[in-house]
Amino acid sequence: LVLVALLVRLDSKGPVLFRQTRTGKDGHPFQIYKFRTMRVLDDGAVVHQATRGDARVTRVGALLRRTSIDELPQLL
């Protein structure tokens, strides 16, 4: 996790972790934490999902998404 955090930090400016509001069971909102894989931090009522070849995804972020490593902070 420390190595991934370092790679994210070196690849682009901004925080290492990304927090987003999701809707869970019975419509209750909760916060999800992931490694940041994009240059923007969208959270709110309208969140534009990433698409294939999305220019907002960083180089390290593309690798993290492909391998699902960006999801690891949820385990903590």
C-alpha cells in the first residue's frame, strides 16, 4: 500500500486517496476510499464515470484500475 501511495503521489499532483459517496443498502449513503487514479476529484450528485481512453486517468491510475489495486484502501 505504501508503494502504491508513493507511485500515485509521484505520478500526479493531488491527494493519494480519493473519497466518494456511494449509496448502500436501503439507500443509505456511505464513503468509499480508493487510490486516486484520475486528475480530477468528482463527488456529488452527478459524477462522470471514466470511459476507455479517458484523458483524466493518470498513467499509474490506468495500471491500478486494470489490476483493481485502486480498490485496496477499502480493506482498511
